[in-house]
Amino acid sequence: MLRLTVTVPSELTEQVTAVLADSSAVSTLSVLRGAAVRPVGDVVHADVAREGANVLVDRLRDLGVHEGGTLQIEPVTTWVSRAGFEADEETPGSSADAVVWAQVAQRSYDDSELNWTFLSFMSLATLIAGIAIVLDSQILVIGAMVLGPEFGAIAALGVALVRRRPLLLAVAARALVVGFVVAIAVTCLAGLAGRALGWITLDDISGDRPATHFIYSPDKWSLIVAVLAAAAGVLSLTSAKLGGLSGVFISVTTIPAAGNVALGLAFGAWGEVRGSGLQLVVNIVGMALAGWLTLALQKAVWSRVPAPRSHSRLSRRIHAEPRPRL
């Protein structure tokens, strides 16, 4: 279930309540007259089955709710309601499969914002990747992968393409380009400092590194893993059943590749730069394409409005149970 909170001028309240009251996906509806101070007006609360949210959000946007007021969408983690259960059962589709596009778009903008925090995580993750390369440590490589924030911006590229949002596409691309450039520059400077101090040698960069060899040796498996990981990551971001993102982070080698590019630049190891640069491009392109295709498939499947579901055995049993006296 989702909780919709609509704050609107009073002249829109009747239209908003009519839209919500007309939907079988809405289990509860309440109006607080005169409760809103900015904008001056009313506050409307509605509990909605997740799979019915997109239609309602589109209809409310058509009324201009987002222009004159505010529409908030929040997940209801725990609810006990026969009306809520019936709304969920009667609304076509599955709540776990439903993609609430307003939530996905908002998260995409948040994850793609180029700010100090994003650049800091990119730089710190790439620095750790650089140390992992010098020590030939798979554990540190995994730590760098988990720390990197780049997947949100890569997934946002797919959202922008599917939802046709050029501004989001530009924001996400800018965050990725600037983020990787800054992270590589910071790590390169750190590599130069380590070289000057004698802490890092050329052998550490271009010598035999069995544990981290995959970072600068892209192959068909690099692309396959990037595609599969991105598809799983997008499903985790759009589904009501979150999980699996940590597995996505430690499956792709974007941050480690950036760290190896930086150290290669610091030591003039151009073979490392070429191999890792190609690895970085393969992973980003593979993830962006997989994210776009996954979202396009979800959009196509969800656009086919299924027939109303028949009541399940569980539903019939619940309806048949006598209601306890409280």
C-alpha cells in the first residue's frame, strides 16, 4: 500500500476527491478542510494499492495538482485493513511488480545530483580501489565497489530514455562524467604522491596481479556481467521488494577500473590505462543499455492492463472468517 497526501487549493479539492473516490484501488480517503497554510487550502489523504498508483498520479497531474499544490507518495510498510486487502485484490496486477514512475523519477534525480557528497564518495571509492590494486587485494576491490555511488546515475540514464526526460539524461550524464574525472584526478594525484614517497612502484601497477587482473582485461564476460547486474539493479530500484543492490555493486568493475586508470596515468603505464579505460566504458555502456531495456520491458508489460484478478483462495478464506468482536 501507498499513502498519497495531496495538498491543494480549495477550488481543486472536489475534483481531487472525485478522482480518488472513483478508484477501486483506494481503500481509505479523508479530507482535512482548511488544514493547509501554504498553499491555502485543504489536505487530502488516501491509501492506495501500489499497482493502482500510476493511474491516479497521472489523473491528479492532469488536474494540475503539482502546479498549485503538492502530491506526496509514501510507502506504508505495515497495514491491517480489510478494505486495504480488498483494494489490493481488486486492483489488476501485482504490487511487487508495479513500477511507480513518479517515485522512480524522483529517486533518479536524487541519485544523479552532482554535489559534494557524490564527488566525495566517488573519490574515496576510487582511492580505495587504487590501494586495492597496489596491494592486489580482492577484499579492498569489493569495498570500493560497494562504496561507489555511480549505479544510481547509470540507472537514471535508462529512466531518462524510457520516460523521455532529456533534462534527467543530461543531469545523469554530467554526474557520471564529472564524477569519474574528479575521482580519477584525485587518485592520480595520490598515486603521484605515493610514487614520490617511494610507497608505490611501477611494478605494483604493471606487474603480475592475479587477484585484480580482471580490472584491466575486459572480455565478453565483462559485458555479460554488467548487463545482468544492471537488470537486477533496476528491478531492485523499481520493485516493492527491495534487495540485491549490494550484489549489483560488487558485480561490476567501474570504480576499480577508474582507480587503475588513475594509477596508470600517474606512472605512465599506458597499457593499464587503455585496458582499464575500455573496461570502464564496457561496464557503463552495458549497464546503461540493460537498465534502459529492463525499464522499457517493465513499461510495456505494465501498459497492458490485465483483467481483474479473481479472488485468491486466501482472499476467500479471509472473507469467510467470522469477524471477531472487539
